[in-house]
Amino acid sequence: MEIRRVKCWPQRLGSSWSKEYQTMPELLLAESAANLDADTTGQFWFTVHVPEDAAPGTYIAPVRLSSPDGATWETQMRLRVLPFALTKAERPVGMYWRSEQWDRERLDSQIRDMLAHGV
């Protein structure tokens, strides 16, 4: 399982001429921890890698959040495995970006991530 922090920031609504913005999620940062001010919320994204031979059913795992002062909060994550596999896409799907702006290690990392998510 991978845990990432959801990064949100103001993004323009509508066309590039719009002056209206809304704070929206855009990035999944490779950080499983965050420093949050009191009375604020944070979002995390859990990517669960289910083995191909996993039996269908509901799986339960504990989730625990803790703060530097030792306070903790616990809940359960439920994952439902369905009795079928998704079919492959009929046509190639991917992302496009200007590769000269990125170093080779970062490009390779992003391509591996797309492959892992069926892109």
C-alpha cells in the first residue's frame, strides 16, 4: 500500500481569462505525514495493490493517525475486492509533457507510476 498526501491549491475556473478560482486537489505527494495547524483538515490518498489471486470479499485494516504530542486517532479502512478483473483499454492512454523540462530519473519514475495504474 502507498500513502500520499493530497496537495490542493487555487486553480482557475473556466477559460484562461477567468478571474474566478477554486481550491482543488491536483497532486499526490510522496509524503505520508503532514504538519497541519489546529482545526484544519488534510487529505491522504491510499493506493492498495491487490494481488491478482486475492479472494473476493471485504478486507479490513486499521488506520492510525498520531500527533507529535502523542495523541492518536484510530479507524478502520475497508477494501472490497470484486470477483472480476478490469479489461485492458482498447486504445493507448497516456500523458504528454515537455520532456526537456525534467531529469531522466523523474521521467522514469512518472512512467513507472503510469504503468502501475494502467495508463
